[in-house]
Amino acid sequence: MLRSSSSADNMSMEDKSGVKDRRKSSPGGTTPVDSTIFIKRQPYTQAAFDKIYLKEKNTDKPPVYQRALEKVSCTPKKVFKVFSSFLPIIKAIRYYNLKENAVTDILSGITIGILHIPQALAFGLLTSVKVENGLYTSVWPIILYVIFGTSPHVSMGTSAVICIVTASVVDKQAEVFKAANPTLIYSSLNGSSNATLLEWESIPAFMDYKEHVSMTISLFVGVILLVMGFLRLGFITAYLSESFFAAFTSGAAVHIATSQIPALLGISIPRYGGAFKIVKTYKAIFENITDANVAAIVTTIICIAFIFLMKECVNERFKDKLFIPIPVELIVVIIATLASYLGKLNEEFDLAIVGNIPSTIPPPIVPDTTGVADYFVDCFVIAILIFANTIAMAKVCAKKHNYEVDDSQELVAYGMCNFVSAFFRCFPSAVAPPRSMVASNMNAKSTLNGAFAALLMILVIMAMSVLFEPLPKAALSSIIVAALKGLFIQMGDCRKYWRINRIDFVIWFFTIVSVVFLDIDFGLGIGVIVSLITVVFQTQFARGYRLGRITKDGAIVEYKRYSETIEDTGVKVFRFQANLFFANAEIFRNTLYKCTINPRKLLKFLKKQERKGGLKEKKVSTDLTGVTVTGDRKASQVSINSNGKDTFINTASTANLTKSDNPVFSISDENLSRSSNYSGNGNYQGMPRQMSTASSISQLGYEEDPETGDELVTPEKIRIMRKTHHVIIDCSNINYLDASGANVLGHISSEYNHVQVKVFLAGCSVDMIKTMTQAGVFDRIPKENLFLTVYDAIAVAKTQSIRPLPPVVEDFDDEEAAEDSYITNIQ
């Protein structure tokens, strides 16, 4: 039996002090004996291991029709499970603990409703629609999420990032409306053809059109999310990196803040769309800066200062002592409204105010979907953003409160929130992290807390909306800008991405620059494209390297990267740190040949030497240690070294091993030929066991042949390359293998076989083996060359010797040269 141990194995016979010093850093503070690793078994080929330990397929499954009947059978439990999975409110009501949960849910619902009020008013303006649309979007999505949602802490409604993306689409379509209806503004201005934005927004037909565009966006966003939910496509967001989302949201914050500057200054400028709109906007701002309203500027300064002062000095400082955070934004809305009403700021100082707000809940209407083809792609983008942002927030809260969220059901919930609410004059809705964090901190118990928030919003619309008519728009814009603090601070993450991974920084840089200077939709597309391109580039930078063993511990590590690493004589072990598929198959082959030996180059050298008449090898081969190779099969021992010592197994009688006595690997007589001079004590007869010094042809330097101009072929170069008789490929890091990758493995083995070098594969996954089987790789690589681990492959390879070359070294034939390429089939 093979026995491999660490240096602690024979501690009693060694200098214990040296070992003790080296073991001080063992994890957990364990003693040297506790942390010692012992391995005692024979080497396994993958086939031998599978033959004994692989479980047989279950043949006792019931018939297909019986399993189908079980699936479609109807029982009360199954009916409840199906309905409660699609309508989680059923389960929430069925198991609701009124005594323990009601008070917490009511308080958290009312608190969140209070936060909804100022955000609904502000984000209605941010979306470039009517103020009341923001109020409606803070009612119906909440009610729908109560019915279909699964997270008690997700607060659906208005969201700054989604609002600015929606506004971008709405403004783009508004320009189309203006171009198609020039007479509308002409008649409204009594013959004047010039109109400001405020004058256009005073026309009911124009604002109704923008309202219908936002409703249509919400409708199709809902449809897209529902389809994704039913098809379980929530994994799509996994293709968008953290650096992408950080850059996109920070870039969106720049657009949000820019869009609010005119209201903060009390000036009116056109709304621009398309590429470089932010440049055009700032140009218009500076051109009209002299028209700034002093009352608006004063209102802005007071509101922003008050918000930051209260949030930083009160809410943040005393958050552990406050039961609920002080609703700073609502206080700003109330004070600003009172100041505007009592001081008659609109009449006296021409300060822009919100104006008329309907105090009714409108009946449902069907959105006008005319022209939706022009912005359907934008709808898809908004849908992805809504899902990515909302599910991320839901998972944060779920982790904090130790519950699970169903991604597919959440997709359905977000889809219903947008699809159904589109008929009630709502624009796209999503989670607002500040509201959700308040719900989380207040420990909301169920989604029913949203019902109380919705009731409060309905009360505001029905009875109190008229009170907000004198509210200055500058105050609402101040609330929006103050809420962007976190997104602006997030821009500092660029330094983190630069330190961690330059590819992440590249994604972040291109995304934020394109979002800011081009436009949100352009930036989103460019960011996604750059993300995908970086994935492709990463495959091109896949790293491969040789492996060696630490002389003292036997750990297999990157050769020459660590001190005291050695290689076994004639054996090169190669590891590839990537999946193996069409994009990097040639990179894999080139890296392998560079790190070990290049069989094509060796074949070329041998053919040149053969033509010169200098290729002569004895019929009896000699390995690197001078051991004569014979054809006699004697008792063979396999050594695995872990601490500078060798331990051995005897493979002479392995044919009779059973499951209780580990199986022998299947090897031929020539594979055991090196055993003839083994003494069984770790040494070859007459000489100490040698380790490879990894001599390579590169050490001799490049010499040019004066006759041909090619590299000069010398017997010394051939001798060095012929030292390697086994190449072991560690496949443990290869999780995916496609047809191209499997094909290149087979042809690599064929190329090495031409120069009498064997290829072993180690650590192949089940999926990889399945792909190789279906691709016919084992027609070129025998299954006995497939090993369970690198240790098993090394244990077998190092007992074998250099195989003698045939009398005539053959070139690659047509089939080997073509490598199953499609090009040979073209007529």
C-alpha cells in the first residue's frame, strides 16, 4: 500500500525543533500531530476509481406515467402550495400572527408612507410628467407588491435612477410630439412660434402625451418582467458586474442632478435628448444664468443645508436611539409649503410652484401604445435595471433577517407592479433603497405593512393633495439632489476597482464616461458591450504554468514561483487556469508547448537529424538516471514524496485486488519497465534518486543554421528535449470543455505520441469526461491515461522511462494535420 505523509510522520527520528518552528503557523493553533496529513492508498486511474466507487444509476424509478400522475394529481395541499406560490399574500394572511406582528407592521407602514410623500412629489417632476403621476406611482405598485411580493422590506414605488431613465425616453418622445404638432404651440401663443419648456408644459395635450408615454413604458416593462419571471430568466443580471452598476448609477446621478439645476436656480431651459445632452444642458444653463431667481436660490440653499444637517447630525448620529428616523424630507415639504403660502412667494417673487394637483383617484385607462416600437428597447433596459436593483435590495434585507426570496416570484411581482399600475396612470416603479432600509431597521414582519403605506398615500391624494399646491419646485429639486449624496460618493469606488482588478476599472470608466457625456441609453449599451468584451479578453489572457513539488512538504505548487520546488525526472506537470473552449484552445496548446516541450519542434529536429544520418538510438533505452530499460516485468513500486522521502507500493500482484484492497491502475509492460533497478528503499541501485533540474532547450540559446537559416539542430538539444517522457495536464481547474477544447486535447496527445511522449490527464470533472467521450477523445488518449488526481498521475509517470524512437520517425498524416477542420470540406 502507498503511504504518503508529511514531515511530522517521522518526527521522532528527526530534529524536532526544526519541524516545530516550521509548523508554528498551522491553522487553528493545532499541534503538529493534529495538523499532519496522511495518505495511504494506491494510485487510481479514473476508470479504476469509477469501477469501484461510482454509484449505479437508479433503475427502481417508477414508470413515467406514474410520475406524471403524481405531478398532476390534485390535493388540497398542492392547490394551496400552487396558489400561495403565485399569490404569496394567501400564505401571509394564513399564517399572520396578529398579536406579535400587527403593531410593527402598522408603524413601519405609516413611516414608509410618510417617506413616500415627498419622494412621490419630487420624482413625478424628475420623470418629466405630472406631479400627480408620482403620487399614483406611490399607491398602486405598493398594493400590487403586497399581493404578489415575498419580501416584507421591499418598498416599491418611485426610484430616482428609474425615473431619470424613464424621463430620458419621455423627453425623446416629447420632441417627436413637438415636431408633429407645431400648430399646437403656435395657437397657444397667439401667433408666436417660439416657446419655452414651461409654456409647452402648460399645454394639457402635451402633458397628456408624456403621461401616456410613461404609462406605455410601464406597461411593456411589466410584460417583459412577467415573461422573464415565467421563463425563470432572473440569471440575466448575473452578466452585469458590480463595477458596471456602480458606474451606471453614478453616471445617472450626474444626469439627475443636472436636470434639477434649472429648478434650483429658478430658470427655464429646453430639455435636450440624445448624445452630449448634458453638455448642451450646461451650455443653456450658463447662457441663462443671469435670469436666475433669487428666491429659488435662497430656497435651495436653505432646504439642502437643512436636509444635510438633520440627516448627518441627528439621524445618523442618533440612529441607535431613534425608533424611527426623522422624516426630514417631509418636514422640508411642509415648511416650504407654509413659507410659500404665507409669503406669497409665487406672486411676489415669481417662484415656480407645483400648482394644481387633482384630489381624486382616476379610473383606469388603456395606455396609448402608438410609437412603442421606437422605444421598446428602452423598455427592456428599464426592466433589467428594475429587476437588478430591486432583487439586490431584497437579498440584502433577506440576508439580514434570515429569510429567502424567490427570484422568479419576485420577477412576477415586479412585472405585475408595473403592468397593472400602467392602467392607473403610473410610470415604471422599482425599489427605493432608503425606504427599504427603514423598513428593515424597523423590522417589518410581513408584506402587509405596505397596505398601511398605501392607505396613507390614498389619504394624502384624496384629502391633502390640495395643500401641496403652493409647494416650491426648488424645494422638491433640493430633496432630489440631496438624495444623490450616496451615488456621488460611490464615484470614489474607481480607486477600489483599480486596485482590485484593472478589468473592473475599464468597465467602470467606459460606462460612466459614456453615460455622462453621451446619454443614459448609449452609456448602458456601451457598458454592456465593454463588459462582454472584457469577458472575451479574459479568455485570451488565461494563464498556464508548470507545477513542481516542495521538497520538504510535498505540496504541489507553481514551479519556480516557490523556493525548493523540484520536478520528477522526465515528468512535466502543467496546469491551465481557465475553461477550455474554442476561444482559448490554441492558447492552451501554445502555452502547454512553451511550458513543457514542443512536440512539433522536437519532430522537426528529429527529422532534420534523421536526414543528416545522425539519429541513432539504442534498442535498449536508458533513462535519465542511467537505469537500463528492459522488457521484463518485475515487482514495481510507486513513490509519492511529501517531505523529501519516498514511500512505495508494490504493484506486482495488483491484478487480484478487490474493493477492500484498492485497485491497480491499468498500465502496460513497458510502463513498468523502469522497476527493474528499483531496490525498494527509495534509491536506484548504485546511485541516489535524482530529481529533474528542468533543463530546457531555452538554456542553450538560439543558434542559426548557416545552411537553411532555421534554428540549428544539435544532438544536445535533442537529448534535452528527449529527457521528458511524460506530460501531465492538471485539469482540475477546467470546469467547461467544448468540442474545440476536446479536439485539441486529442490532437495534443497524438502530437506527443509521435515523439514517444505520453500524455496523462488528471483531475477531470464528470462533465469533462462526458464531453471527451462524446467527442471521441479516448480514441486518441487511452482511458488508462486518465487519473484521479495529479498525485496519482505523478506516482505512475515517474516509474516509467523514455520510450525508444521508431526506426523512422513519421510526419503527421493528413488527418492529424487537418485536426477535423471544416476547411478540408470546402470544395
